[in-house]
Amino acid sequence: MLNAEQKKVAIVTGASSGIGEATARRLGQAGYRVVVAARRVDRLELLAKKLAKKSAEILPMSVDLAREDETQGLVEKPLSKWGRV
């Protein structure tokens, strides 16, 4: 089992549905800390709750990738929370 400092962090965009959601689920189940990003925050929060029940560490973020000011937090927030990306 990995300790907190050894856990990998992944950022998954488009995580509210489809391939992005499936990728976030697989990474969470594999022990990654996962930043799930998309515009539909309600779907991200539902995904985060489901994965948290399986002990996954998920950070949902409402982000529109077309807006540069919003994308900055994709790195800053997990760095602040987990100390790495």
C-alpha cells in the first residue's frame, strides 16, 4: 500500500461523462488521487461521491478549458491539496 506521499495524482478533463468519466473511475480504483474536471459540476460531484465510497481521493473542479483563467487552477488546486501533480 502506498503512503500519502507516494500516491500519484492524475488530472482528467471531460470527466463528467464518457471516456473521461471511465478514465477517472479506473484511476481512482487503481489508487490514484484524481482531479476530475469538466463544466458540469453536478455530474463531477456525483462521480466524486461514488468513488469516495470506494476509498478513492477525488477533487472535482468545474473548468471550462476554453478559458485560460480557469485552467490555472487545474494545477494549483491539487498542488495545494496534495503537494504534487
